[in-house]
Amino acid sequence: MMKLNLATKITLIRIALIPFIALFYILAVMAVGAMAEWGRLIALILFILAVITDHFDGKIARKRNEVTKLGNLLDTVADKLLMMLGFILIISDYVFMHEAALPYWFAVIVAFVSIGRDFIITMLKSLAQEQGITIMADKLGKIKFTLQFVAISLYMLVAFMIVADYAAIWITMDTIWFDILTYACIFLMSAATILSVYSCFNYIRNFLITLKEKNAPVEAGADFGEEIKKEENTKENDNNRTQNKRTK
């Protein structure tokens, strides 16, 4: 049985938190008992905890020289699942409550662009693997994920503020903090969406350039081989003509 290192275990904890985040948030959206008010806050705390583990698992793996293919795979899967879950939870507010802190059309566009971008890049990675080439991830993708996680966290906080109804009124929607956090959420999601599109085109460009560089030596070698064959055929024809003249 394969032994898991510490970094991989932390990544698995992050994946294990995902269904609990979904559970508490959906219970809040469906107004089930005390979860109607506190479910979003609990889901937010778990979501932030999961995002924090994303920072530490990679750092621990590099520090302890325990970077593995399994760890990289699980880390990617965990990030994608967390991001997709965030958008699903945002849209769930419209499905069950018919209202949310963000415009419906805005949430749908952001979710469609982000998920579509990840689908395209995943497909290109598979093609690159088949071709035996490696496309290095750029910093834009990491910045995009960071912006998305912060924006989703802000949205969950704003959604909690909408239903908050107790003495600590400084976190309710009747304060200026609600407007500030809402606009910050929209700004960060917009920035993340723009980076999603740009990083996708950048990845496609790097893929095509790397693929062209890989095939260039082969094509050059083939052209060089054809030139040699032509020269050999020319010499052979010249020799045949010379022999024919001598025979005459």
C-alpha cells in the first residue's frame, strides 16, 4: 500500500471539506432550522480553511522534497472542485431563493467563462501529453485562482450579511460594509474573469509554439534527407550518362 506524505494528506483534507461546505450552504439556502442563518457562515469558515490548506500543502511538499505526481494531481483536482463549488453555490441562491448579492446574468457569465476556460486547458494538457510536450503553467493562472477564491469568499460573506439578524448589526446589509464588500466581490470576479480569458489564450499560444518547436527539427531533418536523396540521384544520373558516353 502506497504511503501518503504530509502534503498529500493535507490536500485530501481539502477535498474532504468540499461536501461539508456544500451541505451547510445548501441547508442555509433552503432555510433548514438554525442553518438558515448560520449555515452560510459555517460554509464560509470551512471554505477559507480549505483555501488556506491549498497554500500549505504545496509549501510543505517543496520544503520536504515530497513533490509527487499524485500530489500534483490531487492538488489540481481540489482547486477545480473548490472553484466549481463556489460558482454552484452562488447560482443556488437564485435557484432556491430567486435572489442573491450579485446579478444573475453576471454570475452565469463568470461561471461559464471560468469553467469553460478550465475545460479547454484540460483538453490541451491531454493533447500535450499525447505529443510528449509539457506546457508550464504561467503566473496568471495562479493569480486568477487567488482572485476567484477571494471573490467567492466575499460573496459568501455578503450572502450571510443579507440574512444576518441579531445584535451585531455591523455585519448586516444595512451598513456601508455591505456595499463595500459587494462591489469588491464584483470587481474581483470581473478581474478573475478577464484573466481567465487572457490566460486561456496565452496557454493556447504557448501550446502551439511548443508544438511547432517540437516538430521543427523533424521537418528540417526530413527536408535535409530529401535534399541528400536528390543530390545522390543527380550524381547517379551523371555517372550513368558518363558510362553511356564511354560505351559509345
